[in-house]
Amino acid sequence: MIIVNLILMLMTRLITFNELRQIKAQLPEGSIHRIADELNLDVETVRNFFGGTDYKQGSAVGFHIEPGPNGGCVVLDDTTVLDRALEIIAESKK
């Protein structure tokens, strides 16, 4: 049980909603589709990760928003989409 909790702690991340939206804004054109394809997700699910709310086409993404400054705090249960987005941004700056 301790190992499972440790893995879950390592996979979660705290970020503000505004920071999440700024990351999305930095993504090059087509990146949402690229992330969806690479991670085998629906495009709307990736958009939902960055604050979208289309749950008819996409799925919930496992983040929780707490009210506060900068749009509130977002606890991400799984950082895979965020990690890939940050990699794509870094690639685009080379």
C-alpha cells in the first residue's frame, strides 16, 4: 500500500489554472491533436485537460480545481498530458 501511495504522489502535480492555460497557449498549432494521437486519447479529452468542458465528446481528465488566486489551484491526478505538452514546447524552442 505504501508503494501505491508513493507512485500516486509522484504522478500528481499542483499547478494554477492560469499556468495550465498559459502552457496550452504556448503549444504550437496542431499539438492538441498530436498529444491525443500519441497518447491514444480523444482530442476533446486533451482539450478538457487544459480547461475545456466537452464531456459529450471527451472524457473527464482527473484534475480537481480549488478556488483561489490565478484561477485557482489544480491538482492533476496524472501528469502524462502535461508532461507531453511541456516536451512539445521545449522541442519547438530548439
